[in-house]
Amino acid sequence: MNAYADNPWPVHPDTKSIGNVASSEFWSQKQEWVKQMRLMFCRRPEFPETHGIIDDAGMLNQEYFQPPKDAIPQTERKWGDEEKCKLLEGIEKYGVGHFREISENLLPEWSGNDLRMKAIRVLGRQNLQLYKDWKGDKVAVQREYERNKEIGLHFGTWKGGALVYDDDGLVLRAIEESNRINPP
């Protein structure tokens, strides 16, 4: 059985390699093969909506990928002091980890996951598990940020504005000791 029997490219029988890439016949065959592959994979008979992806020559239809004419452009969201204050209000009222409630009641344009990411920056800690259900006012949140930053700078684990854990467990022990001496 010849492993090269289904290969559409011109193959030299002795070397089993692709033929002369400088020849116009080679490039013509290659372009035809590309066209057929595009047509085969982009136009699926069982999915009529795919027929507009490429034209009969195998070229992409740029209009297919444009948003619909009646699409409503999304307004750009900005995170500012007002949003930060509402997040802090939500942490004080609902507690850390209740970002869906904060989103629904205070910041509906931001998802719960968006707010979790913002809380990481506000508290200065990548892992918020030890803060689960913790409710703190603006002063308490700032105190936690400073504490986390101090630990992170001490162990070299202050990354991108948040304390991250180390592989040796030193950061976790420092957090636990700090919480024992002065609970959040």
C-alpha cells in the first residue's frame, strides 16, 4: 500500500517528496486543493447557515463576519471610584464571596466574576477563600490590603497588585499568624 496514494501534491516517485515548488503547475494544484478544502470544511450541507462563509472561489466572505446591521453597540464600561465604592459597600453588606448578590443589587453591569476579580485588587490577595463571608468596611478593607501587601513584599510574592501563595507555605503561615494576632 502506498502511503502517498491520496496525497494531492505532485510527488516524485523516487524520493516520495513534494515536486518542484518552483513550477506553476505545483502552485496551481496547491491553490485548487486549498479551494476544495475550504469549500469542504466551510460549506456543510447539513448546516445551510454555513454556505455564506466563503464564495464559490473559496475566498472568505468578509460580510459574513460583520455584526448584523441591527446590532446594538455595547457601551464601554469604565471602572472608577463610584464602582469601587459600590463594591466596598457590597463587601460590607453581603460579604466576600457574594459577588452575584453585589452584582444584582449594586453593580448590575458587572458580572459576579468581574467583581471577584476587582475584589482581588481591592483586598490585595489572589486567593479570597480565607475571606469567605467576611464583611468589612472601607477602613477594614484598606487595612487588609496593606497587610497583604506587607506579607507579599516580605516574601517576594506581591504580583500584579495582589498577594499570591508560595510553594513552601510560608505565605499561608504568615497570613494565619497575622490573622491570629490581629483578625480581619
